[in-house]
Amino acid sequence: MRKGIDTELFLQVKKQQWIGEGEQILLALSGGADSMYLLYFLKELQNHLSFSLRAMHVQHGIRGDEAVEDATFSRQQAELYQVPFLEYTCSVPDYAEENKLGIEEAARTLRYKALKEEALRWQEESGRKTKIALAHHMDDQAETILFHLIRGAGFSGISGMKAEGIFSEVQDKLNKDATDIAMNKTKEGNQEDCIPLLRPLLFLRKEEILKRLEELEIPYREDSTNRDKSYARNYLRLEILPALEKINAGAVKHLLEAAELFSETEAYFQEKTAEWIERYGEWEQSSRGKCISLSIPQLKKENALFRREIYKEAIFLLRGNTTEFGKLHYHGIDRLLKRGNGGRLSLPKGVKAEVEQKRLLLEKF
């Protein structure tokens, strides 16, 4: 392959309008194969499109000297490409212990938090739209879908990662006025608080990326922990996905097709539940916090699946996200309808469900 832009990927970016003239792109640069290819592509893209590019490396404090070498390599490569470089260091083990999280989840949480904060800072400084670019590819997508599936995820988890999404600072602020969200009828918050997220490589297989790197003679680092099968995602990637492809060579493709179907289903339910809440829901201010009241007679007219999606949407509007909520919680809320007046249920993150007369009250305090 000659040096130059990846035509197929370029056309995809152009068609989807993922990057606009004058925008700012913050690249998550680990030094691994995927992020190095994305660095190369974005740098080449600047020959065709005017936008600013920065690279950021998050050092997790997990792998000792190897992690330090990854950070040094990432800095050197960014300098070689003449891309401004930032490094953020954190202690994932400490954060995981303090918050009772697995190492993988803690690392992902801190990495995303650091990227989001830097993107917001850059956007505020320049007044220009800023987006975060991540180097997830098709194999990562298949792995994510399987991971969520075996953990019992709903439509959202099984639909996988989006090529274009939103990092919303608003969603993490529990003191956000829920009525503002409802009136705006948006899941993205106010524009100044939102950071678009891009995954341009999501339509490429890992083997394609490695082949291109070899042909272009682009170096990259290999994370030794990626071969550790004690990590669930590594086991799925190294053992389960190859086994599935032995059964059916198109297994990864079919997983992605299923994810697309679930994504469309999720979008449909979000639209319909938002319409339902607007029609049959009422916002209230209780003595303890925000409260959304739903009509029980109208809820009982709906299919059980649709009711549970209504509860999910209502909790999102109350909290800005539905993290730590699952099907057991939504089923629990549904059972309150059968108990009648006075039924109560305590839920995660300071949310309470209660039946009063003919209304179901969901309250955040």
C-alpha cells in the first residue's frame, strides 16, 4: 500500500460527515495497533479537510515499566506526526478498590473521564466544536456485544457501540434539573456540555488494520495484558470469537447485523416511550427531590415489555443515565402496580418507586 489516505475510510467519514471543517479532534492514543492506524489516518485526512488534531494518552498505573514505555512511544509518534500530545496519569488499582470495580471497568471509566474533561477544556478554550476519536474496530464490537449478551444486557447493551455518539457531561451531574431535560426532549443535554464521540474504524476488521500497518511500515506497541485470558474480554476475543468463526465464518458479521437490529429497536422504544411520558407523565417537586408521576390506568393498558421501557426512560429523565439499573429493577417496579396503593420500592442511586392512588411515582432524592 502506498502512503496516502485510506480511500474507503475517507469516503465513509465524508459520507457520514463525522468531521467538519474547523472542528477539533481529540484522539485517544494508546500506542497500540488500532490507535496508531487512526493517528495515521487522521493526519492524512488533514490534507483533505481542515480540522485541529490532538492526541491524548492515559497511563493507567497498572503495568509498571511497560506502561511508561507505551506513554513514551505514544509521545514520540505524536511528535513524529507533528500532533500536539497530552498525557494523563491515574491509578486504576486504587480507583477500582475504592469503587468496588473490576480493573477493566475502572480503567475504562477513568480513561473516558480524562478524555471527556480534556475535550471540554479544549472546547471551552477555543470555542470550537470538539470531538473524541476512539480506535474501536469491528472485532471490538463483536466482543462487546457478546460481553453484554452474557451479562444479561437489554437492547442498549446488545446494540453495541455506536460509530457516532455523545459524551455528555450533563448525564454525570446528579443535580441537573430533570425538568430541563424533559422540556428539551433530548438525551444529549445542552450543546455546550456535550462532546461527540467518533469510532471511525468500527467497520474494519482487526486483521485489516494489522495488514495496513505492515504495508505502511507503521510501528505500534502490544499490551501484554491483552493476552491474559483471566480478563473476560480477552477470553472472548482469544477463545470464543475464533471458536464461533469455526462454526460459521461470518459469525462476526452476523453479530454486527443483530446489533444493528437491536439498535433500531432501542431507538424505536426511546421515541415511543418519550411520547408516552410526555402524554401521561407529570413532573413534580417533592420535599425530597425531583419526581415524575405516571398514570397507572394507562400503564396497565400497555404491553409488559413496553411498560418496562417506560420505567427505563423515566429513570433516565430523572437521573441523566440508567447506570446500575437492570431488568430486575424494572420488573420490580412493574410488580408495584399489582400491589396497589402504598407499594414502595427502593432502587439504586437514590431512586424510589411508590404507588399513590392511580399514579406511579418515581422519585430521585
